[in-house]
Amino acid sequence: METGTGVLQVSVNGVIKSTQEVEQGDISVDLGAYVSSSSNKVKLILTDTYGNSRTINFTITVVAVSLSSPFDASQPFTGSIVFPY
């Protein structure tokens, strides 16, 4: 049954991050700009033109990974570079 365009509301940790009009069919949403390093409670609410809605709740855990080294690239170096990990 065709229900026309809808409105998608994206909330992360209780804060509305985006409200956008979406076409009927499969929808893809990039949440990268809305989540932070930690546990993020996401709520998607999709409402059609007749006021019918569906809510989806889920949690995304974002982990920040970094790599550092005391190696000084500004100094001349010969030989093998040992990098324990």
C-alpha cells in the first residue's frame, strides 16, 4: 500500500539530531556524525503521511582507536625499526 513520503526523526542519547523527509522504500542513514566514542542509544521514528509511525531503538557502541610511537622521524636512522605491539 502506497503511503507517500514520510518523516524520519533520528535521536541519539535523547537528543534529536535530524529530522528529514524520506521517500517510501528502503532508507539508509549515516549516523557517524551523530554518535560519539561510547555507548549511544539511537531512536529512529518514521512517520508516514497518514500519521502512522514505527519506532526502532538500538544501541551503537563506538570505540576510538589510536596508535602512537616515540619514533622521531626528523632524526636520521639506519637499520631496522622495532615496533612492539
